[in-house]
Amino acid sequence: MKTHPCRKLLEATILSWALFVAATPSSLAQSPADTPQSADSTLTYPAAYFAEFEPVSVNDMLNQIPGIGLALDANAGGSSLSSAANRGLGASSQILIDGKRLAGKANEASEQLSRIAAAQVDYIEIIRGTSSELDVRSSGQLVNIVLLQSASRSSLAGELAMVHFHDGEMKPEGLLAYSGQRGDLEYRLSAGVKTGYEKLESFELSLHPGLDYNDAIVFEREREQTTYTLNSNLTYQLSAADRLALNMLYNESDPPAQLLRSTTNFNRNPPTIGYEREDLPATSDNWEIGGDYEHGFAGGSKFKALFIVNEKNEQTTRERYVSSSPGGAETKNLYLDTKSRYRERIARSSYTWSLAQNQGMELGVEGAQTIQDSALKRGLNVPGTRSEEYGGLVPIFQPNAVSTVEELRYEAFGVHNWQINTRLSLETSLVAEFSEISQSGDVNNTRDFQFLKPKWDLRYNISNAFQLRGTIDKFVSQLSFADFSANVNNRDDDQDTIAGNPALEQEEWWRYTVNLDYRLPNDGGVLNSRLFYYDIDNTIGKIDITAPGRPVASTNGNVGNGKVLGLNLDASIRLGMIGLPQGLLTAGLLVQDSYIDDPLIARERKVVPYDRGNFRLGFRHELPSLSMNYGFNYRDGIDGNRPFWDIDNVLYIGSSSNLTVFAEKVGFAGLSYRFEAINLLDHESCRERRRYAGYVRDNVLTEIERSCTQNGVQLAFKVRGTF
């Protein structure tokens, strides 16, 4: 009887997990540090703990805490769920400032860490427990940045950087942040400039099924992108019981690009060379305003209200020109123009009170409106009436090209916290969601959805150092409204557009996780293991939309149920045992397996994006006597088993790696000078695509494409300081 790969992984992960837990030696402990550890396993790092390292920002302080990556990463490397997949304000957050969450999605707390001066911090907490007193719900650990309280304080932090790219381009970056407190008003204002410049060089070889040469393509893609950011966070203590906060963000990030491609056709004798040039002008901007109000009652209960309003606008045009010689006469043969406008309006309110001794309760409601407007224009150099609105080419009818998708969502939720005893706590929550998704424009459609989303989070403190945590929850993904209407295909140069799917439904996940966290004595480090299993219903993949008598075609749709199983191991250890008490070694390993029976290809495949996993290694060494630190961070994927299946082709993507080396010193004028070498190994990212005649499942191979791309090495020099 055949053993399924997921079962093999389950057996291996249980064994590895048991060995990992058993091999947590207390002999790795270092000399005592000034880091009190309370009875509820919350760790407190006072500002004095960081003084010898001369930090400039909160980020510098966090770098000194063992295992901080686990606390900041809500998914601990396992779930691959981005924040874009979260719905509304009920999603968990890992960072608090003065015990409060930041009412924002694009404007999130993690973006503030480099903008808060270290001189403003009183202490930092790593909260490993759960309580109704906390301002967020988390499946992991929380980082609470507690700022100094005074009648008047202020600081100005600045950063200036220059980034050198492999093609000789030099781009500046900068950040200026002003923060402080005046009476009952706390404020943080910042402005930043960051480059997104990119120069890609790629080579693709196309082979016939017999491995004879078909063609060879060499292309260069250059993107000019500079992101400008304005950010503000204001908090006003109206009274001892009332607090009001307002957060604002504006981003402008125009990413125009150019592409040059030369194609050698080996099917002719002698081979011929053709040239293509593409102009890709683009604009992008987004803004967000969020706020929250909190009122505390005499008995300890609280009322909270939050809101967010945001908008993102994007437009990209692709114009392609062909010629028979470099710099020769050109003919335009493609015009693609896409526009999108995405808006969210979210409001949430809740009431929290003590239900009984050691028990807390929160009840609330949330409402949200999400709207996406999109439009696509496609023009080709074919016979017909030309139009300037289509780049001077002939308009090509594209079904479902103009669309407005709107979702109205309402939630009622309840959260119960129970501190069963001094070591054991349980958080239980239930969310009832009701939503309506409507689409108008070229397609008109309206659908209603209802979901019940329970969650159980059980935590047992075996000791102040050992914590065992188990979580079961129901998760419903946020759909990408861009999939509802026709869009460009950025994954396949041979297919300009893909059709939309007005019938797309949300993915539903049952997620099961078990986590063991062990903090070595005397702040010696952290060892963590996390075993996870996901049961996914309505998995989104490619579905068949082939029309009778037409070539095969696909689009994104719901393809069935998938399973994911994985193990994530992390270690963050001080190296006192080898004479480097200020050295910190970090390492991680993620192994996972997944499967789904895909009717499109008539075979079992992986659940995207759950490939085989990855490993991470980092080192940081502080030299306080020299006011200096240095180190490296390396990350690489485990090769194999990362295919993207479509109706007539399959794309195999190789692993991506990155080595960053850095050195930093506090020197002249008390400023911090930092050097970074990014992608130092100049990793070559390779992929292979296999194309078939008709359906992949018929196995009639027509072409093999093998391509490799290099981003090059980046060198950055940064100067930072607080004034």
C-alpha cells in the first residue's frame, strides 16, 4: 500500500519535533543579563539593557533581543499568508506601541519601528500570553514598545543612504522622523524616499521536444521607481479615561520600466535575429487615514472604536515595438493599458469587561466596504479601424474588461479570555460574517456569503522558560478583486491577458498549529518549534474556460480541497560558550508538503505557494568597546516541487537565495555609519516552462523554455543619527 508524502512528512516532523524539544540544553545559558522575567512569562527589556549598543532607532534595539524574529512574524515562516489575505481590522497584529495597536493596514506598526528614536523608549516587552487587557488578538507573541512619558520631549531622527547597483547606477534614499510629546499630545511625523530601481538581465533558451534549438532570447529590463512617503501618528489623551489617535499615510511610487529583447530564431537557415522594445509607463499612489477612540470605565471595562479609509490607484501601459535590426525602423504591435482603483472603508467597535475572576469578555461588530474599479484596453497591429485611445492600433474586444466589484461585509464577534490557573490560559473567539459581493460593468452579478469562524488558543507555561501553545481556527481569505475581471498576465510573456472569473469564491481554511517555545536561562537565546496542518476548501487555482471550437483557455477559479503539513524550527542563541558573549546566531528550517487533486491537469499537485520549504542562517556580533557591529543574513529555498500548473503549460521555479553582509559603527558626530552588501552571491534565478499542444493532461509536449535571471549585487552606505 502506497504511503502518501504528507503521511511521511507527518511521521518525520513528529520525530524531528520530539528530538528538537529534547535537545534544548541549559548549558547554553550565558551570564545573567538585566532582563526581568515575570511570572506570566512576559519578558521586559528596559532601555538600560540596550545602552551599550548605542541604538539609533527601535529597530536597533530589537536586533539585540534573541528570538525577536519569531515575535515579529505572525506566521513563524509557515503559513505563507500575506497581510493582503487578511480581512478587515480583526486580523491579528504583532506590534503594540504603548500597549495599543495602530489603526492601519498599509500604515502598520511595523513601519514605525525605524521612525521611533531609541531615546524615546522606556522599555520593550515580549508578551507570550493572552488576555482581554491586550489591544489585539494574536496567535503568537506580541512586541510592546513602551515610550517615555513626560510633559515635554522631542527628538529628530534622520537617515541618508546611497545605493549602488550592479550596472553602475547610484540612487539616494532618506528618512526624516520627528517625534515627541507635549503635554497630553504624542506625535510622530516622518517623510521618506526609497528607491525601487531594478535592472534585470535574462537569458532564455527554447527547445523543441527533441531538445533541438528553437530560439534564444536575451532581454534587459530596467525599472525606474522612487517611493515617496509621508506618515503621521497623533495620540491625544483627552482625559484619564479617554484616548484618541489619528494615523495618516501617503505614498507615491511611479514604477515606469523599459525592456529590450532580442530573439534568435534557429528554425531558419541561417538563423535570424529579431528585436523588440517595450515602453511601460506606470503610476501608483495610495493614501490611508485611520483612527481609534478608547474610553475606560471605572470598573476596568473598555469601549473601543476604530476606523480606516484608504485608496490605491495604479495605471500601467505596455507598448511593444518590433524591428529587424538594432535601432532600425520600428513597428508597434501591442498596446495594453490597465487601470485600477482600490478602496476600503472599515469601522469596528467593541466593549470589553471582566466576566468573572480571571475571565474577560469582548463583544463587538465590524463593517466594511471594499470597492475595486478596473479597466483594460488591448490594441493589436491587425487589419481594422485604428484608435488613438488604443495606442494607434486596432481595438481588440476583451470580455469582462471594465468592471466594478464591491463587497459589503458585516461581522459580529465575541472573544472570551480565561486564565484557568497561573500556567494555563485559553482564548476562545467566534466571528459570524455576512457579506455581499456584487459586480457591475461588462458583467453583472451579485452573491451572498455567510461564514462562522471559531478559534481556540490554548497556552500552557510549563515554566517561565517553556511554553506550549496550540491553536485551532477557521480562516476565510480575502479575494483579489482583480481576478474578477480581465487582467494582464505577468507570469507568461506569450499570453498578454487572462480572463476574469465573476464566480470566484473565498478560500476557507481550518488551521491547526502546535508551538513549543523555550527561552534559555539568563537571556541565552530562544529555541522554537512549530508544527502546522491546514485543511483548505475552495482552493484557488486554474480552471478550464475553453469555448467550443476555440483554443484551450483558463482563468483563476476554485479547484477543490487541499492539505498542507509542515514543520518550522528556529533557533536564536548567544555564543558565550565559544567566547563570543555578544555574538548572536540565528538559524531556521522550514519543511513542508502539500497536495491537491487538480481536475484541470488530472493529477495531484502542490498547493501554491507551499513548496518544499527554506532555511535561514544569520550572525550578528556586537563590539561595544569599538561602538561597532557586523554580521550576515542568508536565506535559500529547498529546490524542487515548485510548479505552477496551467491548462497548456507548467512552470517550474527554482529556489531563490540572498546573502547580505553588513558592518556598522558609531563614529564622527555620534552618527551611525552602516555598509551593506545585498545579494552578495549574485544569485541566478532559473525556471523552466513546458508547453503542450492542447491540455497538459494529454502530454503532447511542443516546447521547453529554460531561462535564468540575475538582479546583481547592491551596495548601500547609510548614515543615521538622532538629534
